[in-house]
Amino acid sequence: MTNPVNKSASRALDMLVLLAKENKSLTLKEISDALALPKSSAFELAHTMLGRGFLEQDENRKFRLGLKAFEIGSAYLKRIDIVQAAKPYLEALAKLVDDTVF
């Protein structure tokens, strides 16, 4: 993490990134340990994001990404031109296989 302007916002984003990378829900302790956060800070951030829909808790009270995180990602996908984004990769693949690619 490089010199965050707002420590709480930076920590909240780090928490979202951590949960996005995981294939499983995490306990508050696992989150605080992974991000080197005091448990009280992790608790406050997690419950704020839980209340806003960015996180959810499963039946074991472990945290995972919530619907609001999905909505943010979906909004990005709606505005990206997938053809333009894929074009350099398709051109490289076409060169590599010496054939037409779609």
C-alpha cells in the first residue's frame, strides 16, 4: 500500500480486493490478519460495508463480497467496449497461431 490519502477508505478497498481474490468466505480474524489490521478496525469497516451491501455474511457469519460489489463490477462491464479491449490480445493470438481468430 502506498501512502494512502484516506486510511479508512484505503483499508476498505484492501478488504474488498482481499475478498475478491478468495474463493471462500473469511472470518473477521482472517481478514484482520491478512491485512495487518487491528480487529476493531476490521470489525468497523466490515460492518459498515455489510450495512451498505458491499459485504454479506454467510451462515457461519463469515464475510464475502455482497451484491453492491457485483453491481459496481457490472457497471464497469456495461461501459467497456469488449471488442476494443480484446483486440490487441486477439491480434497477438492470430500472429501466434498464424490463423484467423474470433
